Amino acid sequence: MEKFIPYEKLSKKKQRERNKEKRGSWGALNPVTRKSENPKAYNRKKARQWSCEDRHDVPFLLLNYFICASAH
């Protein structure tokens, strides 16, 4: 039987070993905190996807505006 030594009096190395033994596994749970995107914020990726899509969905007047603006 080992002699009892208080945690505070253990060496840092022994404290780390004991802490490691007590720690459990997270299993399937990922401990990284996540937050949802701000829907009001400008998203460059989304804007780029929109410009690359077919322009058939864009109303005629808006499409006409882009064509005229790029010609000048």
C-alpha cells in the first residue's frame, strides 16, 4: 500500500499524471464551441455564388443594368 501524499505536495509531473487518469473521454461529443453565422452580415462567398449562377433568374431590368454598366 502506497503512502498517501496530498495533491498539493505532489510534483508537477505526478499531478499531471493524476489529472490525466481522472479525465474522461468526450466520446462522440466534440467540445469545440460553435456559433451560427450572422444572417445580417455580408457573405462574400454567397455573393460570388450568386454572380456565377445562370442569369435566367435575374429580372430583365436588373440584368439590363449590369450589361449597360459593364459596357461603360
